[in-house]
Amino acid sequence: MNSRFKLVVVSSSTVLVVLVLLGAAMGHSASPDDAYRHLSVYTEVLSRIKSEYVEEPDIKSVTLGAMNGMLEAIDPFASYLSPEQYKQYMKSSEAKKAGVGMILSKKFGYVGVVDVVPGSPASKAGLATGDMLESINGVATRDMPLAYAEMSLAGDAGTNVELSVLRVRKPDPQKVTLTRAATRYPGVTGKLLPDGVGLIQVPALMEGRVKDVGQQAEALQKQGAKRLILDLRGSGFGKPEDGIALANLFLDRGMITYLQGQKVKRQDFNAEASKATLRNVPIVVLTNRGTANAAEIAAAALLDNKRAEVVGERSYGDAAVRRAVTMDDGSAVLLAVAKYYSPSGKAIQDTGVTPTYMVTDVEATADTDEDETPAAPDTKKTEDNILKRAIEISTKGKTDAASNGNSAAPRAIPEHANPLLTTPQKEQ
């Protein structure tokens, strides 16, 4: 079956299957007859193609492509695995394999890069958010299950994996060779900037990192920091509970997030005053398209509770509980069974976090020869527009406070946007 025919059939199949899904999901008013009607249309289209098109289609391949397309439409992190693939997936999950340091999702039918671990093989090769993997070890990722792609990237430390990468700025695929290694997540760092601004960078929100944020904040305050900038750009690794704990450092009341699914009862997560050790510190949060999962939960909570301004790019959109739903034939679907929502009621996976101030995160792209592995971006040569804007926002209340003879610390953000900063809170 030629590629053009496959694309046409898979596309039409995907649309029809999605229609079935939507028809079945449109509230409780949708009747079983509606779903069967959509299925009959899908079956008829396939039957017509099979009997009348110029060549005999591979129905198994078409059906697999349609299912993967449907899953991508509802959950870019979902996967359908055949019985054989699911067995391999379970074995791979039990073994601790080395990797290349990437978070992946489905994008336009291919495998896309959500985020990379700083210092990982993927990061050193210059891979970044938005890149797409055209092939892994010579196998095309078009319609490849996401879980299978992740499994293909894992292996023994020191072994190589060959990638073909599609980049926004490069029209032709680039060949990249990565050497698998044990993933080491970078720690939290702090830096004192001029005008009493403390910068805390959280490249990965792993277990224990929230405690590190508190320690960095305390150290910066002793150095003279009066306000903080929390940098969550590229922070896509971590569990939701760590994002909840991070938000609680700065919130002494209010909802942080809630979890809910079709078969998962709603669970609210509210701030606990006893954990809000940084409740009175003015704060600005930085996000970009690589901010995902736990970091998104924290950013959404601080934004919706008017505790902080958010500066940068819209975050990726990935905060859900995923499980394997097994089929009678041994295959499985890995998909979200519940989503985390912002306090305002938005599903983070669907909408991401939209900053108060939208600023593009400029990334330098190193020039490389066509057959060379791309070098890591030289960020030293690129002005950090997001950080620059955040500093302006963080310090903009300084002059007003001084002119009014107010000896209190200057506000980091306007009073209407953050009442917690102008109304001292009682110690609990």
C-alpha cells in the first residue's frame, strides 16, 4: 500500500472513529444507536475502499493507524499496544533501563519532544521542545504507539540509538545518534539579582525538590532578597503531588487543584497554612512550552489564586493520571482516566497555563552541517527576554512605595492582582 493511499485511509478512518468517540461522549443523552450509526458509516467507508480502490489495503495497518489517531485526538500521551507490544512494555517497565532524557507525546501523528533533561544525551545533542522524531533506529514513528517509542529509546547504558529528527528551523530531517545513560535530574539553584530579586530555578520538580526550593528561598532572603522569581521553564519532570506541595509553599489558603475523571470521584487539594512558609514573599513565576505536569499544577494554582503573576509562554499541557486498560485479546490502551484542573476549573492537559504576560522564550539554534549531530544551543549569546520582563514586573512597585514614604518592602505585583502581598497574614 503506497504512502499516499495509507495517509488518506488513516486520516478518514481517524475522523470517523473520533466521530464515534464524540458521539458516545456527548453527555448521557447520546444513545447507543448513535454510536452504532457512526460505526456503520466507518465500516461502510472501509468496505467501499477495500472493494473499489485501485489496490487492496492492509486493513490491520489502517485500523491501527485509526486507533492511534483517535487516541492522539483525545490524549497526546495515550497509546494503543498490541498483545505482543504490551508484553514488551510490561517487561521494560519492570527493568531499570538507561535512557536519553526526554518526555514525549504524539504530535501530528509523529512522536514529539515535550521536554529534555538538562545535561542528558538529548540535551547535549541540542534536542528541544517542539522537535519531532521521524524515526527511531530506522523505524518510522508515524502511527507508532507512544509507549513503544519510549520503550525503543530505553536500553543498556553506553549503547546507541539512531534518530531522524524534524526541526522547525530545518526543513530536512537530521540524523542524530544518542548514547543511552542513566538519567540524572539537575537540582534547584538560587541566585541573587540586583534590586533585591532572588531567582530560583527548578529544572525538574522531582521528589525532594520542594524542600530545596524552601531552602534556596531562605538563603536568598538572608542575602537580601525581598522578592522571588520562580523559574519553571523546561520543568516537565515530576509528580503532581510535588507540584501541589510547591504551590502550598506560597499559598496559605484556597484551592490548589482538583482531580476528576469519568470513573474517578473528584478530589480537592487545598492549601494548608502550616506548610506555607513563603506566604508573604512577593513572587513571579516563569513558564514556557516545556513547562509540564507538576510545574503546571503549581503555576496554575499561584495564578488562579492571584498569588503570583506568570510570565513567559503557554505551558505544554500535561497533568493527568494514566492507566493501562487491558483488552480481551491481551492488548492494552494507556490513557488518562482523570485530569488535574486549575482552581478556575480548566483541565490543565487541555489548556495548559496561559501567562499573565506573554513573552517568547528565544532559543539560539547552533548551525551544523547536514550530517553532523547538532550542538547544544549557546544560550549565553541569547538575551533572556522572559527573565528580563519578569524582573521589570517584580520591581515595578519599588518607585511608588518610596515616593509614598512607605518603608515596607515594595510590592512585586499590583495590589489588585495579589492582595496577599498587601495584607499581612496571621502566623498559624
